[in-house]
Amino acid sequence: MSDRFESFVIFAEMRTGSNFLETNLNAVDGLTCHGEAFNPHFIGYPTSKDILGLTQADRDRDPLRLLAQIRLATPGGIGGFRYFHDHDARVLPAILEDARCAKIILTRNPLDSYVSWKIAQATGQWKLTNVSNRKDARVRFDATEFENHLAEVQDFQILLMNALQTSGQTAFHVAYEDLQDVAVMNGLAGWLGARGRLDSLNTALKRQNPEPVAAKVANAPEMAQALARLDRFNLNRTPNFEPRRGPVVPGYIAAAATPLLYMPIRSGPEDAVSRWFRDLDGVGPGDLVTGFNQATLREWKRERPGHRSFTVLRHPAARAHEAFCTRILHTGKGAFNGIRRTLRRAHDLPLPEGDPGEAYGPDDHRAAFLSFLAFLKANLNGQTAVRVDGHWATQAQCLQGMAEFTLPDVILREDEIAEGLPDLARKVGHAAPPLPHPSEPQAPFSLARIYDARIEAAAREAYARDYVMFGFSDWG
């Protein structure tokens, strides 16, 4: 038994050479790989009935039991298995969190693995031990299918990388091309802590499709054209340097009687929605349900079958203006006075000493807001020491944070709430919902008063991610 590891997992995908890798690891004294132990369609191998005495039914009832059995009951050394992205997800957190489970990550050029998979589908031949029995086929490249395959592989690799980084673990990476190198296989055996070594590689399994990829597809020119359109280096990706956000459940607001839940994005139309909630049920401000935590929100949902939840997106320029006026420009209740001082001192925001007075005019307001937008661009790109506050974080990031608990049923735009909110109320049984009143901005000068092309351009630079993700047009 290894001093470092009690078990191992080979993270791989179909047609990456995982059968060949397993065959050679099983030839090493002290290592036993039990196949695709958590494949939802079979246990270990298509013809197997059990692994270490546990049947597929046993595993499906309790996958962690099989995981423990492989770790503790593999005879003669260290036990392991192969795990693909579509295997039983219930067991994955336990695998990733266990530092005594060695992680082997096997990768292959995704185009090669995709074409190989298509050929195996067409021929029904998933393993080859005798070259004379080899079945051949030319397959059609499907661009949409390949892009989906590529996205699944990349998403799973990112998940693995992040889990290993955050837990401080290191994996042993093996490329498909490394599988033919006995020295690499012996290095892997030594890393696992096995006693044995290989003199040579197992030659029972043969490579099934050694031809170039272009020779294995029937529509090679179409494939080349489709691959040329793929943005391999993410050249058009909008960079995201924001910290991750959690769900801000204590800020959620529920109507007093109607089963509606508002999940606000800060610096949005919170006052307008709260006022509509009060009008909806004819109650006062203190009658709305607030102060949730995750347990009480679950209880609220359980007690109201058919409930609906929603959030409201606001145009980035208007939302930034709201955040600027309510949190930075003014110094009263709710203001971020510490950040305000830092912005005046370190970022040269042309703000008055205290609250804006009579000497503070529209031109001053435009200049200060433009300077704030320039700060936001740097702040959201991780270039300042100031925190990325929820009042001006991107709405895309705020929605991702909500998803850690639950996503809203409906996402409305602010310019849609006059129709959207009453329609939502009718769907949960309210016979005659009132119309919402427009938001009342808390600003010395409205955005309309100071808005121009420079402000729009600055907002687009600061909130490029929201403009792209949600398709916002110019505010004006």
C-alpha cells in the first residue's frame, strides 16, 4: 500500500486511450483498476456483474459504499477506476475532496477523440486486439455536435482544475501520446507508490484509426471550414476579473400575501418594486417579508406551492449612476464614506467635500460621474484596492451568485416591468394587480440631464460584460 495514496482515479473521456492506460496499470504489481466503476449504464465493464462483491444495484443505491470498497478492499495494493464527465455525479465531490485518492488526468486532442468516437459508433468496434478484424469507416463531421463535445470536455477540465487548486492537490497529467512511453507509465506507477514496474507495454490493444483525421471524415473541407470559425484562443471573450459572489438571500423581498419573491440586484429598481408589492396587497412598508436566510427562504417556498421569483435588470449606465449618487456622491445614510474618501484621494474623483450644494452644477455632476465610470472599469478589472461592491458589480456576476442557491423564475428588464410585474401577479392568482410606478432617482441631476456619447462610451467600457451578455443598446 502507498504511503501517499489509498486509491486512484483516472479522469478521462471516451476514446482518449483510457482502456490502454488501464490495461498497463493493471500489469503493474500493486495496482488494480476496476474499469468504469461509476458508469450509469454498467458497473466496471459492459459484461461485469459486480465490483468487489457490490452489484450495480448496490452501487446505484449508495455509490459512496463502492468508493469505500475500492479504497479499502482492493486485494494486493491500490485500487482505482476510470471516471468520465457523464458518470455518476453523486460521487464526484467525495473523489475530489479526498487527498488520499490520486488523480490521474488523461487528455487527447478533442478532434481526434471526437472522430474516433464517431467511427466507433459507426462500426460498433470499441476495442481492437487483432488488426485483421479491424473495421473501417469514414464519418461525417458535425460542427454543432463537435462544439458541444468540446464544451463538455473543457467544462469538466475546468471543474477538475479548480477543485484541485482550491484543495491544494496535484494531479498526474498524461497525454494520449504519452501512453506509448513505458518510462512515463513507470513514472506514473512510482508516483502512485506501486512496487512494480513495467519492462514493456501491453500490446494486446491496438490503435484502431491511425490515419490522419482528414482521411477519416467524408467532409474534410467542411470540417476545416468549421474548425477555422472556432475561437480557439477565446479572442472575443470579455475578460472577467470580478470576485465570485454568493446569493444575497437576506436582501430578498417577498410580498405580504401574493406568493411573489423579488431577488434584487443592487442599484436596481428596488424602491419601485417594493412600492408595487405594497400596492399589490394593500399593506404598509413593514408588512413585506424580509430578512431571509437560506433556511427560512426554503420554508417560505415550501409553504407557497406555485410561488414565483423574479429579478430586474437595469441598463448599466443607469445602474452606475444610481450607485454613484446613492453610495458615493452623498455622505448620509447608506453612503460608502470610506470608499468616497479613497476615490477623492487616490482616484482624483472631483467630488465636493461633503454633500453637493448649490455650487455643484450639471457640468460638475457629469465630470464626477465620468470619473466614477473610469474607476469602475479599473475596479471591475481587478486593478484597484477598493472592493467590488454588489451595488456596482456586473449584473452577470450577480446572477451567477444567485444561482448558488436558486435562480429566479423570471428576469425582467426595467423598461418591461409596467407589463411584466402585473402579468407575473396574474399568473399566481392575483385578479387585478396595480401598475408599478417608475423609479424615483436619488440624484441632484438626472442621468438624462447629463447623458452624452462620452458617458455611454465610458459605461460600455466599464460594463462590457453586461452589454455583451444581455444585449443592452445605448441608454439614450
